[in-house]
Amino acid sequence: MRDLDLTSLRLFVSVCESRNIARAGEQHHIVASAISKRLAQLEAVVGNTLLERRRRGVVPTAAGEILLEHARAMLAGADRVARDMAAYGKGIKGQVRVLASVSSIAEFLPDDIADFLQVPAHRDIRIDIEEAVSRDLVRGIREGIAPLGICWDAADLEGLQTRSYRRDQLAIIAHPSHPIARLKRCSFEQTLPFDHVGLPAPTAVHTMLARAAAIIGSPVNYRAVVSTFDASIRCVRARLGIAVVPREVAEPVAASFGVKVLPLTDKWAQRRFAICFHDEKKLSPAARMLVAHLEAVAAGTR
């Protein structure tokens, strides 16, 4: 394993993702035969067949899937080393990468981090925020892609350490002409007869609504699926349907968009967020300071 090199791993990951050696070669400007030779050497090093050749390309074997997971983590670590060294050369003495859910970025996290960076003692720290759905976020923390994650606390956080963060409440947004807009608040079940505007399947909100609808025994009818809360509100304004978004996102812009906000009365609509990481003792000093700051800010908002 001492001969495992990052270039071969990077090519291996590219081949697995593209399912095609020639296509991976085009991406890296390397001829396919050179990649094949690299992959053969990699198989010799690990002592296992990593790829299975099929009519329409290649797919990783069971051993290949295991190596693929480790390779991604190793490459992410190497990329972080490069970024950290570049940042240090520019005078930045601390750097923290944070994987965060769509909701936390749309609602409060950027402001909380901005407050952290305004403290004189933190002026040499750089915070990189990357948006991720909860499933990928938790996997990223487990694989060491980032030291910190911010997500809904109902995510599968087994094996990770957590700290309580902020809360929010989900609400329905509707055009004033919509029948449900006559209400001041409503349950999720009351919304199911109507068309919805939703978020993509991997998001926490979509997962939560699908689970709630299954319990009720009635599906959610999506007329449109968009990638952001802002797009959801615009679709509601265009009368494409109603949407479930955090109240904290909708209320500040409701008047300017001409939509009505109805808090959901369901217990699950009150969400709590968590800061997650592998081991607090292994966090960098900058990461520990950020965790402490976010905990303190959240405690003051409860």
C-alpha cells in the first residue's frame, strides 16, 4: 500500500464516476491506454480486481466500491492540505470547512459565522461553507471531507458527536387567492388536496413531507420541483401551487412577493438543528472556537 499514489486514485475515481475509461481520459487529457495501465498497477497494489468491464463501460467491483469510498476521502484530504497551505501563505492562520444544509444557510448560519469573524481574535481564520443535503453532509463528516456539519437533528447522526444549534418552524406559503390562504395556520394534512411546489428528493424537507404524507395515507402532489426556497416562493407567486418552507425564510420576504405565510401546526414542523463532528478533541483550535460560538449564539436565541 506504500505505492498507492494520488494520481492513480484520482483517475480511478474519475473512471468510476464516468463509467468509461475513454471519457475519463478526455477529462484529464490522458490517453485511455495510459489510464488502463495506471488502473492495472493499482489493482496489483491492492491485490484485487477493481473494475468490471461491461458492454457499455465499466463499473466498480465490490472491492472497487470499498476503494472508491476511501479514495474520495483521501483526495478530499489532499485537496484540503493544498487549500490550507495556500491560505497560510496568504496570511490566514486557521481554516474551517463547514458542510451545511440548505435551510441553515438560507436562515441563520451565514450571519452567525459573520459575527464570529468580526471578533478580533478570529480575524486570521477562514470559514468555507459548502451546501449539502443531510445524507451527503453526514457522510462527508464521517469520511473526513469536512470537520463540521450543520443539519436537521433528525438526520442519521449515529457515531458522531453533536451540539444543539438553532430551531426553525416550517410553514405553508400560498398565493392570497388560494383557498388555503383564508386560514391563519393549518396542518399538513389540510394541504394535501392541493398541488405543491417541492424541493428535490434528497433534501431533508422533502424526506420529512414524504414521511408525514405516508403516515396520513395520502400522497403529496408536486406540480413543480425546484432547488431553492427562493424558487419555491416565486412559483407560489405564479400560482403554481403551495409550498412548505421555513417560516424564518418566508416571513421576511412575504410582503414583497405578495404571498401569505401559514405556520404548520404539526409537531414535526418545529425543527431543531445540530452541529455535528467526529471528535471534539481532534478538532482544530479554529473549529473548536467556531463550535463554541455557534453554541453560544443558539443558546441566546432559545
